[in-house]
Amino acid sequence: MRIEKFDVYYVKMPLIYPWRTAYGADYDIHSVLVKATSGEHEGWAESTPFFAPTYLPESAGTVFYQVTEIFAPYLVGQEFETAEDVNKRLAIFKGNSFGKAAVEITWWTLQSAITKTPLHRLLGGETREVQAGADFGIQDSIDMLLGNIQKAVDAGFPRIKLKVGRGWDLEMLKAVTSTFPKMTFHIDCNSGYTLDDLPFFKAIDNMGLAFIEQPLHFNDVLDHAELAKQIQTPVCLDETIVSVKAAEQALQIGACKYINIKPGRIGGLSNAIAVHNMARDAGVPVWIGGMLESALGGAICVEVATLPNFTYPGDLFPSARFYHEDLSKPYMELTKDLTFAPFTKGLPTPDPEKLKTQTVWHKTVEHPLVMRK
């Protein structure tokens, strides 16, 4: 296919309730949406690294810049038979996985539209429902958290993820696990700790957690491998896995027993498939992560999670969980079994009126950039 035009939108989506983690609070989600056009067909993608570089070094602002000034001009007007061809052309640019994902995913959604094939089928997935878990950020109080967990337990969610940070960790976990001793929990540290915190990790080693997600530095594998030797609770990597190479090295040295896959963080859907397959061959389960995207990005996560090694319930949310009104339609809706069904008749796309009101910046890229040698 030949991508003839990119329309790039930086959007700001207000949250119902602040999303608090070890690195601070987000009151709005800043996201980059990309529409690629090929003939009469359109394909959309969403990449959501947040407003500031707190999760990883990229931000929505840097992604908008990289896509509009570098990546999209370098791709527009070119022929790409496969998504891997897109990645090969982008390979001269270092890092910037969220930015690369924003354009690489449009190849897949365009191909889905052109061939009238559901995206999950193009990816090699099955038409099956994807199990979702419940997630809670840092709350105003432990009582507030316990009340929210009770609602999730009553609803029947299979597992609960808890954000932790200094001052919201050990005592909170004692209260939670003693109140709900039969519930499956894991914690997400968002890179907030170091090996100097080994006493904390040993203190929670007998709490029966499914795993500890990204406890240490965001681009570290060596310290995670050392931590994994020191504790019995499995380690899961998230922020560290920004590429296929990073996943390969983490698996080689035993830095993790679970991997979280996020299409934006990993650089797109081709890389997500590659990491899925690599982890499967190593006997390491994977699970889908989210970045509080609109229904567009959330639906793409559901499509990826239909691959067979996604066996742990994912970070997938109905639209009403974070937004009064989702930017994209149709909204994400949980089934009565607390799962999400893949999309067989096209993915959600932005509502034109909401896109207009929530867009901070917009740029159209129609002419290729001649790169200097």
C-alpha cells in the first residue's frame, strides 16, 4: 500500500478521577491520534505517553513532533507491503517507540480496512473474548481503596492491580491482603524503587502477590535479574521492555517471569507480536497493558490480546471507567463475563465533534521529507 497522507492530532482528554502513581498524578490524558489515508481507505492509531516524560522519556508533545516533523514525512508517499517494511524504514531513527508505534499501527489498521479483515486476525489472533482485570491507582485513603476493591471483588474481577509508591506501599498492602486474603493481587511500582529497598520486597514476599510489576529503574535489566534471585515473588517488566532487543536481553538473564506488552511502548504491533512469540517460546506469560487511551487505543489492545500467550487478565477498561464521554466510538464495553470482545466490523474511531473540541494541535503531512545524507 502507499500511504498518501497523515493527519496527526494531539488531544487532551479529562479524567473523571486523577490517576496517581509513584511518579505523580495525571488529571488529563494527553494522547496522539494518527489517521493515515491510502486511496479511499483510512486507518487510525493512538499512542499515549502522557503529558510529561514521567512514564518513559517520551511525552505526547515529543511524539507529536517526531511524527509530524520526522516519521510521517519520511513515510508518506512510500510503498509498504508489510508493517515490517515500515519498521525497516524507521530503523535509522533511535528509540522513540511511542512515536514509531503511532505510525506503524496505521499500516495495520489500513490493511484491515483494505482487506476487510479484522485486525486481530491479521495479527494472528483468535476471535475470542479477552479477560480484563481491575486496577486502582493511589487513592485518597486506605478506606477508599478497600471500598473500591470490594466493588471489584463483588463484580467478579479475576485479579486486581494496585499502584504503589513510597508512603503507599507496605501498610496499604497489609490492609488489603488481610481484608481480601483470597483475592489475586499484583502491584505496580512504576520504577519507583531500587535494590536498596530489598527489605521492603522481602517484607511483602509472603503476601501471595501474583508478581511485582516494574519495581526498579525504567531501563534496567541487571538489577531486576538480581532482585528476581533475592525474592520468591515473580518480577514482571513493563517500562523496561521498549523493544524486541530489550525483551530478548531480559529473558536471557532471567530478569522477569512475566512481561507486560503495550503497543505504544513496544514500538507498534509487529514488535508486540515478536515479543509475544519470544516470551511464549521461553515459557513466560504475557499480558496486555494500557495507557488510559480512548476506545480507539483500547480496542487495539484488545485485538493484540487475542494472541494465545496473553494468559493473565489485562489492563483493559470500559470507556466509563475514566471518561465521562469517550473521545472515540463505539465505546469500550465490558461483557457480563468481565471480558472484552474483539472487533469484527471495524475499530472505534474518533467522534468528529469531540475530536474538534479536544484537539490541542493538528497537522497534516502530505509531502515526503528528503532526508539529508
